[in-house]
Amino acid sequence: MRRPAALLAAALALLAGAREAAAWAPLDLEAVPRWGELPVRYHIHRKSIPGPLSGFAAAAIEAGFAAWSSPACTAWQTELLGDTDDGHAFDDGKNVFLWISDVWPDELGAADSIIAITMPVWDADGVIGDADMVFNDVGFCWNDTGEGGCIDVRSIATHEEGHFLGLGHTNVRGATMLGSYPGGTSARTLEDDDVEGVCALYPIGGTAVANSGAGAGGAGGVAPGGEDGPQSGAGGVEEPGSDAGCSCSGGRGSPGSRGALPLAALGVLLSRRLHRRGAAQAPRER
């Protein structure tokens, strides 16, 4: 049974409690994962889009990417290659965005907790090579307004696309990459902190900037980066009181410390996992 966003308790997971200090953060504080070539190409599994959303879901995904490409200071670009029948597959080099409406896979977390999940994979040099995005239509209802107890497709797509391009969470209130969703459509619009992040990762001219300061962080429980396989992370959102959320980092080690602060409609956290190239399963949110 789908659970409206209004029923979710509020939580924001931070590395060390609630802080007001600004700053965007990369997926991993050491590797600073980024795509090596632009535009980054992706497919949408259109047949997987639930019928009531078919008129706007794909456009919402494209609009989210357009928002990330719009700042004059960034070179970030994406290209939609069209439809696909493929599902999500770990580290296959094909970026697929899809909806799951029948049985939510156990490896992606609890069906009544994970709203959406992004699974970036990067190598030892921090170059992202694959990132699938999955929306949960099993446990949650969706629309194009974020009203009526449902979730705005474009808001969540835009947030997850921030993880797709390499951003972790921030603790700047109102930012798209804040680890909470207040409902409505406010997350569709980038704030200054979001712009600083995308322009630092993909600046005009290609100068790399690692991190602007001490935000909520892109990694929970900092661990050394791996040298013998791709790093992976998973981004999603879930209600507090359980262990998973917007998990967006990679590296060797176990999940780090997690805290929760009642704040808005979604709970998020960060964890670190290592998945060697050729692994069959997607990263678990724990």
C-alpha cells in the first residue's frame, strides 16, 4: 500500500548534529566523484512510468537536469538518449532512470521507506562511470504538485540528479540538496548553495574545486577510498526510524555514525560501501 508523504515523520541526518554552517559537499570527500566527459547520457524506461504520471514524469526528469545546467558558471550538460527496456544494473555503463510499481527489490531497502534511489559508481580516480535512478511507486504516491499527501516528481528528480552529477547533501536551508523534502515544489529550484556545488564540480574551463566548506557532507563515516575497484553509493529518501535514506558515497568501510533531527518530511543518511567491478547486486542502503 502506498504511503503518502504527509504520513512520514520528519528527520534530517547529519554527520554531527544540526548545523547552520553552509556548504555543498561532494559524494565523497576524498575522491570528489565527477563524470569525466560531458554531456552525460542517460535513458528513461518510459514503459515503467505509472500511467497517471506518463504525461509529465519524463519531462520532469528533463526539467530537473535543465535546472542543473542553467547556471552560467557551469559546463554541466546531459543528453537524453531516448527510451529503453533495461532495468537498473550495477556498473554496466548505461544510465537508466525507471519506476518500480510491482515488487520493490529488497536490496534497495524497505519498500515503505525508500522513495527514490540513485546509485552512482566511480573508479579509484573519482571518475563516475554509471548511475541508475529508481523511483518507488510501490510504497508512495506521486503527482506534479507535491500536494494531497503525494510527492512531486520534479522535486525529487532534481534532488536525485544532484547526486547523479556528484553532489552529496548540504545543510543549507531551502537548497535542493538539503537532505529533507518539505513537500510542494520548492526543491525544483536551485539555490545559491546548489549552484556553487555544480559550478565547483563542473566549472566553465574545467578547473576542479573539491569542496566549498563544512556542509552536511557527502559521506557518513569517512573511510579510505578503495584502490582496487569502483566505488559506489546510493541515493534515496526514507522515513526516519529506519536505517536507510539518501545514501550517497563510496569507499572502503562500514557505515559511519548517523544522527537524526526532526525537521521535514523525509529522513536521509549517508553510508559507505565498496562494490568490486562485476558485482551483481546494487548497493544496499544501510
